[in-house]
Amino acid sequence: MKDNIKKLIFVCAVLLGAAGIALSLLAALSSTAITIGMVLPTVFGLALIAWGWVRLARPEPAIKNRTLRGIVIVCVCAVFAATAFFEALMLSALMRPLPDEQPDAVLVLGCGIFPDGQLTYSLRSRLDTAYDALEKYEEAFCIVSGGQGANEPVAEAQTMRDYLVSRGVNPARIVMEPDSRNTAENMRNSAVIMAQHGAITAAVVTSDYHVYRALVTAERYGIEAFGIGAKTNWRIWLAVRIREYVGIIKEALFQNT
């Protein structure tokens, strides 16, 4: 019975590793670039497959040195603990109740367009969520924030503006911020635009996993903000979350992401 349970664990490890690799490949095909959120699950998945396969073939431990085996177990537990901590941070920001007052601005953060100009899953979701926010907050103006990447035909802000206009948003309500390359620049440049318009408060529209870091960065640049999370497509769910964990660490250490 005990041996059967062990074999089941090893089989699950192989399947879990294969799932991580498959999701990373799917995310790569659905995104504009290869990110650390795709690389890490692939590496970890290969390690799981190798470990599970070796243990199925041989009954003895894959790592015979007890001390080294203990270190590996501690590291794995630390990874799971850190994941739970990051998820708690992200969920806490997403679950904050929305204020009753109208914000001065609706700030939409860009996140990539394909070389042919098509929207990524995340950007379309953010813009659809922003459209609903603009319908709700009728007096707020909109800032679309996003620069032009190396493989993008135009600045994200331009594509974002065009999409919202195509859905019926008055062009006069939209201000483009086409120079930012990351979350910090999104907020820094948007803060300048808000100051020019006498705006103080903002509803920040971004992907659900990104709300926490966006609000932390907004506060750093003096924006009184609350977050509205856009749903993440299942194809990129794992990749973007792992990338966000790394982003949270970099934000805490360097405050420049």
C-alpha cells in the first residue's frame, strides 16, 4: 500500500511537470515575448519530470545525501510559502471595496500588442474593464498608458485609445501617455498628466494579478488610487502570476519596476 502511494506521488509529479511545460508553451504562443513566467515553470517542470521518472524506475531516493535532500525540501517548502504570501497580497488588493466617490481619472495600464497590431488577451480584458468603468464614472477622464515595444507597430496607448473610441468612448475624454515601458513609468508619467488636469484620484484599471503592485507604485508617485482588476485569460494565468511574483520582489528591493 505504501509503495503504491509513493508511485502515485511520482506519477503526479511527472504529470504536474508536463502540465507546467504545456502551460508555458501555450502562454508563449499567446504572448508577445518570452518571460521569466514561462521559463521558470518549464525548468521546474523538467525537474519534476526527471525526479518522478527516476523514482518510478528506482526505489532508492534520487538524492542520496540526507543533508542535501533536506536542503532541497526546505527550498521547495519556501517556494510554496512565498507563493501563498504573494497570492495573499494580490488578493487583498483585489478585494478592497470600491469607494463611493467618483475618481477624477480612469487610468488604464498597457501590457502589449502583437506585431500585427492585434490586442493581447490581457490588454483587451483591461480595455473592456476600463470601458465599463468609464460608463460608471461618467465625469472622469481616461488616461491610456503604454509605450511602444521593440516588436510593436505603434505605442500601446494609441491602440488602446483607438479601441476605446471604437467602442463608443468620446475621444475628448481620452489622454494618451505613449512613453512608459513599465509600471513605474506608467504611474510617474500619468501622475504628471493628472497634475496638469488638476486630478488627484484615479481608478487604476489593470489585470487582476497586477492590482497590488500597481497601487503600491501609484502611491509612491502621489496618486490616490483604487484598483479595478480585469480578468486574466486561463492560457496565460500561470505565466503572468509567476512573472508578477518576481515583479513584487523587484518592487520591494529596488522600487523601479
